[in-house]
Amino acid sequence: MELWIKNDEVEEIKQSVLKIISSVHFSDETKPFVDALKSKGKAAIPALNEIVRSGNLHSDEEEYVGNAIKEIMEG
């Protein structure tokens, strides 16, 4: 049950990030969402990968999300 709830939270955060980056330039206001996903651990990897694959990120933004994935994998 706990994993199910965690996955719902991950999906909700991911959708928030995708909505923001599809409508405006990735900004500092999206970083807390990426950080929130990172805090969910390995359950967030697919969501972070989907954000990277969205095609709406600039190189610095992609690097920020990539670093979040790297930190999860190393943690």
C-alpha cells in the first residue's frame, strides 16, 4: 500500500513538472518539484527519465534532472 501511495505522489509531481516545462521555460520554480521527485528515491527514476525525454528541457535543465537521477542511483 505504501508503495502505491508513493507512486501516486511521484506521478502527481511528474505531471506538475511536465505541465510547467511545456508551457513556460524551465525555471527555478520547477526545481523544488525535481527535488521532491529525487526525495522519493528509485521510485522516481521513471518519472525523471520521462521529464528528460519530454524534449522541453534546455541543456542546463537536462543536466539538473540528470544530476537528480545520478544522485538517486549513487545514494
